[in-house]
Amino acid sequence: MPNSSTALGSLKAFLVGKPIPSRLADQQRLSRVTGLAVLSSDPLSSVAYATEEILRVLVLAGTGALWIASPIAAVIAGLMIIVCFSYRQTIHAYPGGGGAYSVARENLGTQAGLIAASALLLDYVMTVAVSIAAGVAALTSAFPQVHVNRVELALVFVAILAVGNLRGVRESGRIFAVPTYFFIGMMVLLITGGALRFLLGDVAPVPPPEAVGPAGNLAVLGVFLVLRAFSNGCTALTGVEAISNGVSAFRPPEARNAAATLMLMIGLAVTMFLGTTLLAQAYGVVPVDDETVVSQLARLVFGGRGVAYYLVQAATMLILVLAANTAYNDFPRLSSIVARDKFMPRQFMNQGDRLAFSNGIIVLSVLAGMLLVFFQGDTHALIPLYMIGVFVSFTLSQAGMVRKEWRERPARWRAKVAINAVGAVSTGVVLVVVAATKFSEGAWLILLLIPVQVAVFKAIRAHYRLVGRQLSIDGWRAAPVLHHTVVVPVGGMNRAVAEALRYARTLTGDVRAVYVDVGRRSREEVRRDWLEHGMGIPLDILESSFRSLLSPLMEYIDRVRGEEPDSFLTVVLPEFVPARWWHHLLHNQRALLIKAALLFRSNVVVVNVPYHLRR
């Protein structure tokens, strides 16, 4: 049987792949084709639910109110184009990536940068949860019998995405490119086919459900309801900033390739979003609980649940699940940039065997999984928590670009300032609308979490600064070591103890063995064995009234430390290592307990002396 490290290594190699050397890092970068698949699946996939979220609000005023969905979609599409051109400038200004965080921190100050980073990181967690929940909804629309297992299905999809991304950026691009382009093709086919049938007059509008009334003029609709529908539809903008955060993931020239991919992404997203909304209005589709709008459209356009219908549903499910992949690329990358500035734990900077930021991928998976379980995989329950973060980052990023261009006055700076100023004002207004309309539905939680997370960022930075000051070598002078004492805790005499004693004698002449009497062996027997095999090292036997090992041992070590407070005390722990991994389960782990207890005592060095058992 292989040992534990070999078995775990084999499993890791099977799931993640063989390690990639650092010298091949450039070969793991994205082309425009794979970049579109990896970083654009979130905004492209939003057409599967953005239209539906608009209609779900408007239908509250009756079917006659659904006509306003198209003007709302047009305004949202215009906003998408404005934000796109703004982020195109960000890409060229910050080719190292970082997006809103880098822009806001450099031009608006550290506080603004941390707010942007916090908002984006929270939004990426929401992106994974919402996208996967919507993907599962597409699956359950086609196969209603699996609706009861939606949480389990969602967690399976989270695990698949985590493993795919742990395999590396280029590998995930290969894995996820086909579903992305499959979805684009099926949506073009659906919109084109639906438009042709409409132009030929071959459309029979869907009769509305009995529960939905026919009313729907503007007076009934109300301004608040229109604003609420607009804020729901703004889910179409989520993920637009992803490419600006991941510029460094592209092949050289990075900025040019990233900008071209961004323009292609927005063109496709706007076309599909407007096409889906107009098609839903033409066919009179009304949102219902047990079937998505896209599912209804596919069924109506293709004449029932045939092959084409199931292909659309399969493509929709795949792209919605893969929309989370945008967050899987940007959350770890942004975390690494924030960690580089010492506002997040340094572990987020570490790249794994496949040159992916593995810790960020794992943390994102765990947080998204917890959300899916808590909200039972319900897309409509998660949507109110969505978008706040992304519009905070939109506004700060574009405001930062206005200040940067006004200060630096590059070529055509007036036009650039105008574009970013319009974008900042527009997204700022949308942020207020979204926060107001969704506050009572759960948006208050995100508005609360952003300042809390900023406070955590600052606390982490303060910790690193304190550690840096205390570890600084400036002004340090080595204090003389007056004496070196070695303490060897023993549980009796055996070969592992003998080897530890032999090692301890190489360190100093002052070696003290200590035995805690917990009532398992007689003291006379212990002393007899020690006189025979103890190498002349003195043995102190401690009494333990309550059969505790640690308390008497810690008191003894503290007493020895008190003899020479400025000197080092080494504790040598004899430890035998079983031949097979499962043998560890049959033995207590006292050495680990002793090490944990000594961790916070100054000038105490703990050394393990392993004795390896044969099979």
C-alpha cells in the first residue's frame, strides 16, 4: 500500500494535473478566443436571466405593462456600451490588471481602492452562486423531476469548476471554450429563428396565466416598479469589468488583446440581451415559477420540446454554470493583487502546481457553496444581493479614470474624460437605484459587509506592518547566550527515546529528561530502566494528581526557563513514525499537543527526533 503522501500526490496529479514549471508561465496565457470563453461567460450568460428579472417585476402590474421591458433593456444596453468604452481605457492605462481596485487606489486614495476591492470580491462570490443557481434552474426547466435536488446539483457544479480552474488558466480555457461558443451559436439560432417567424407572421402569443391580470398602464405601474425592473435588468452588466482585472492573463500584447476581447464581448452581450427581450415581448412570454423565459422562447420558436429545444437548454445550463468561471479567474487574481499590497493574507499570492492562485480558488468555492446551501439554490432569492458590489466598483473605477486623465492630460484627454465622467455618473445613479429598490430584499447585507471587509483589510495591513517593524534587522544586536539547556520529555525507555537522548547530547552538556507519572507504570520500574539505558542523563519524575500530561510538563519547562530567562531552552521530542498512514490512528499524538502548548513561549525551541518503524 502506498504511503499517505504518495496516495495524496497521485490523487492531486489526477485531478489537477502535473506541476508546470515557472519558466513556462507565458505559455499558460490566454488568446482572444480562450480569453472570451474564460473571462466573458458572466456577461454573456446574463441574457438567460436578465430579461426574466425585468419581466418578473413588470408583470406585477399585469401583462399590459410588459411593453416597457424593451425601453428598459435599451437603456441598460446603452449603459453597457458606456461602461465598456470606459473599461477599454482602463485596460490600456493599467495593463498590469487590478481593474477598479488599482484605478481607485492610485487616483482616489487607499480607502476608495479598498472599497472597490471589497465590493468586487463580494460580487465575485455572488456571481458564482447566482450563475450556478440559474444554470440549475435551466436544467430543472427541461427536467422538472430533478428540481428537488437543485442544491446538490449546484454543489457538484461548484466542485467541477474548482477542479477545472485548479488545473490552470490555459487548461480551463480549453475546457470551457466549447460550451461558451456553443451557447453563442444556439442563442443566435434562437433569436434569428424567432425573428423570422415573427416577420412571417407565424407567431401565436402565449396566453397569460390566470393569476396575471391584463392591467398595466404607467399609472398602475408606478415609478418605483419601473426602477425596480430596471435595477433587476442591470444584472446584464455583471462581469463587464472582468477583463480589465485579468489583463495580465492575456498573451502579449496584453492590453491590445484584452481590449479587443472586451469589445467583442460587449457586442455579443448587447445583441443577445436585446434580442432575447424583444423576442419575449413579441411572443408574449410571461415569467412563471417552473420554467424560465429562455425555455419558453425555445419551446415556442422551435415548436415544442424537440432536439433544438434541448440543445438551447443544454447550452444555457452550461453557460450559466460557466459564468461562474469569470469569478474563478478574477477573484483569485484580484486577491493576489490585494495581498501583494498586504491587505489580504499572503497565502493568496501563492501559485499552485498549475500556476493558478489555488488558495483563492478554494476560498471562493467554499464561500459560494455556503451561499447556495443557505439560500437553497434559489436564483430569485440570491439576485437582491447581486450587483451592489459591481456598481460600486464601476463608479469608483470610472471616477478614478476621470481624475487620472484630468491630471495627466494624455492625447484626446477631453474625450476620455467625457466618456468616463458619463460612465461614473450613470453607474452612480444606477447604484443608488439598485440600493434603494433592493435594500429591504437583502441588499442591506452587502452594504453592511463592504465596510466590515474594508476594516478587516486595514487590520491585516496593520498586522503586517507591526510584524515588519518587529522583524526588522535595523538596530538589532545579538544578545550573548548565557546557557543552553535541553529538556527531553519521555514516556519511558525505548529506542525512540534513546535516539532522542543521543541527539540531545550533541547540543549541550545540560540535558534533562522528564517523566510525568500519570499512573500507568510504577516509578521503580521507570527508574530501573533509566539506570540501565539512560546514558547517565538525569531523570526528573513529576507527579500528576489528575493524570494530566501537559500541566506538570509546562510548569517544569517554565521553571527551567526561569533559571536563565535570556537563554534558549530546547525541548527535544522523541517520536516514532509508523510504517503505514492508518497506523497513526492507533496511537495518541502527544508530541503534537506538546508542540502546540509550547508555540507561544519565547526562547523555547522544539525539535522532533523521528524514529521510523519498519513495515
